[in-house]
Amino acid sequence: MAQGGLLVSPPLLSFDLWVMLATALACFPIFVTGRQIARWEGSLFLLYYVAYAMFLVLAATHDAALRGYADTMVEYVCR
């Protein structure tokens, strides 16, 4: 039986992987502390979700603003 790998699209590796990593790192303190999220933390996670959903909409519609938006998001996450 031949073993094959999963095909992963380049956008997944260049952007989505970093978003998932940033989300996991942001969740880590919540997991190791009292497992409670303050209102401001919940608001921040909601803002992250809206920003990522907006990225997905721009990508699906092939909007011209996508490149600048993605660069801004990556710059914000990598700070």
C-alpha cells in the first residue's frame, strides 16, 4: 500500500497556519489559568474572528484589497 501525503494549498501554509498558531498561543494562558475568560478577552477573540471572517470573504470574492489586508493582519500577529 503506497503512502501519500496530504496536498496543502499554498495560501493555507502562508496565512491560515499563522492565524491558527496565533489563536492557539492566545488561548494558552486561558487554558493554564482559571479557565475563565474576562469580558475584554472574549471581545478580543470576537474581534479576531470578525477580522479572519473578513479575510475569508475578501479571498472568496478576489477583492483587490485582499493583499493589503492580509499583510496588515500578518504584521499585527507577528508583533
